[in-house]
Amino acid sequence: MANIIHRIGIKAPTTKVYEALASIEGLTGWWTQETSGSAKVGDKIEFRFRNDDGSIKGFMKMEVSKLEPARSVLWRCLEGPPDWIGTELSFRLSQEGEYTILIFGHNHWKEATESTAHCSMKWAVFLMSLRDLVEKGRGQPAPHDIKIDNWN
């Protein structure tokens, strides 16, 4: 098994970071503008990513497994790229001075592959987008995200 893990500090209270992780509006502001569904425990959230011609290049459906206000968000991937299905995504928050420290994990990959490496880098890009959304009021969700390679 392989895991992706990142740590980022965001100058904001945990409650503000949590809202960006635990609401459709927040997720639309930093990950992809095409986010839909319900962000309540047991509900599903769908994320779409498009090519320049409008065709879908990526789709994921997550089940919201756990929500602890201002502390954590946990999802399980139900649909998406084959290597994503069954993985878990965790966002753990703690306050350290003026910073919310976010420990992100995309866990339980069957193996570390080129896809895992790509996703790790893209998660870093999107976590920076999350920080910009919370600190500056505007993130860079897809399709306005930083492109890192020929897969996007």
C-alpha cells in the first residue's frame, strides 16, 4: 500500500479552513469549479475535471465518511480513476498560533505508481489553492489550476 501525505500551514482559524473543506461552495473555490452533491456524512460529492474542448478528463465520486467541525474531514472514493477507488482522503486540522496546520492524506493506494506521483504533486497544487482561498479569498480551482505535466 502507498499513501500521499502533505502538511500545509494556513493563516486562519480552523473553523474557516474546515468550511472550505466541508461545504460544496468551499470545495468549488479551491479544487474544481465542477463540484456537486451534498457534503454531509453519508452523502456523496462529485468532482469533474474537463479538457480544453469541454470533454471530461476526470471524474470522482466521494462518500463523506466523517466530519468533525474544525478538526477533520474524511472521504472514501467510490468512483473515479481505477487506482483511486477505495482510497481514503483525510484532512486533519489543528491550530498552532495564527496557523491552521492541515495534514492531508490520500491513503490506501494499492501501489505507488506514476499516477500516485502525479496525484501527489497535484494535491500539493490544490492545497496551495486552498490556502489562497482561505487567506486571500480566491483559490485556483480547476480549470484555473497550475498545470504540472502532459496529463493535465
